[in-house]
Amino acid sequence: MPKMKTNRGAAKRFKATGSGKIRRNKAFSSHILTKKSTKRKRNLRKSSLIDDANLKAVKRMLPYL
């Protein structure tokens, strides 16, 4: 049985926490920032955990995470 391949795009976007949960960064923070409020931009800087609905799909893309 060959080794499974990691989805490289997903590997650059997700990291595992110490407890095994998967962390992601928020979208909509790279351009067209003038119309977004300072509070909204500040909250976009924080990372969050992926939703349970997407956990199975992300784990399939990252078999060694």
C-alpha cells in the first residue's frame, strides 16, 4: 500500500493544535479593506477552529496531521 498524499493547498491553510483540533485563519482580510470597519479587520486577524461539518473533509486532505 503506497503512502497517502497530503493536499498541499490544505497543508498551507490548516495547522493542528496541541489537543488535535484544526486551526484556520479567517478569509476576507487581504484586500478591499477600506470599506471594512477597524473592529471587523481586527477580528479577522484572529484564528479560529474549523467547524464540525468540515472536520471529516479536512482530515481526509491531511492524513498525517
